[in-house]
Amino acid sequence: MTQEQLEAIMGLIMNSGNAKSNAMEAIQAAKKNDFELAKTKLAEADEALVEAHHAQTGLLTKEAQGDQMTVTLLAVHSQDHLMTSITFNDLAKEVVDIYQRLADE
């Protein structure tokens, strides 16, 4: 694995983790009826996911160009981390929406 590939994988893990953390913070803010903070945290989660996708796209582009990467447990972990964070972020948006609707009643 090259240094560039390792950096991309670590970017995937780091940004995916940040996205998930921000999504969790959005839910916690919504529980406290702080919907402005929840909205901010969801936006930050989306930004982190965009950065993670950039890292993933870089790896996919290199592979499409013939620069094969050895699949390691770390590479698999990074993809798992990304997919889990995307799912969690989608769910967090729904949870925040439910809290908002309950607060509006």
C-alpha cells in the first residue's frame, strides 16, 4: 500500500467518524430542543461525508486507471466506517425531524 493510499484510507475513517459524531450531536441537541444546533451539526456531518467521499473517489479513480491497491483489513474497515456513517447520518436527520415535530405540537 502506498502512502497516498494510506492517507486516503485514513481520510475515509477520520471523516466518516467525524460525520457520525456530528450526527449524534445533532440528535442530542434536538433532544434538548436546540434545533439550530442540530441543524448546524447535521450540516457539519454532511460536509464530513463529502470529504470522505472525496477520499473514496480518489481511491476508485486510481483503481479505474489501473493502479490496483491491495485490499487490507484497514481498507475494508474504512469502507465499512463510511457506509455506517452514511446510514447513521440519514437516520439522524429523521430523528431530528421527529423531535422538531414533537416540539411544534
